[in-house]
Amino acid sequence: MLGKLGEGSFSTVYKVQRNADGKVYAMKKVRMSRLTEREKSNALNEIRILASVKSDHIVEYRDSFFDGSSDSLCIVMEYAEEGDLL
């Protein structure tokens, strides 16, 4: 991890770098143990929606996985080099 980009009630977003090629991404870690069943379902739906959307105007989904050591759902997305949408 290269650093923390932001934090919310249930998740934290990190700047990360892929070892294979050095590309930089944003990774959202959603702490599943704090979520209700409905919220867990919503987190999985977020992945489905992100994976299905392809647009030059939306940050691109790259991958997702479950990190058992931190009980977190990790969502890897394109890193917005220029910062947030503001």
C-alpha cells in the first residue's frame, strides 16, 4: 500500500501498486464484519454494477477479492491521478 486516500464508516480507500507491472490503483476495503446482511448484499451489488459499467466518465473497475485476514471485501479500481471529481 502506498497510502490512505480516504475513510468512511465501513470502508477505507488506499492507493496501491501492482507488483507485476508497477501500475497504481485505488483499492476500497469494506469491513464485512461491521455490515448487516442487507449491507453485505449492497456491497456485492456495488461490484456487479461497477464491473458492468464502461465509460470514459466513470472510474473503471479492475478486480475484487476477499481478504480473510482482515475480513474485508477489496474492490480495486482505476486510480484518478488528478484527485477526486471536484
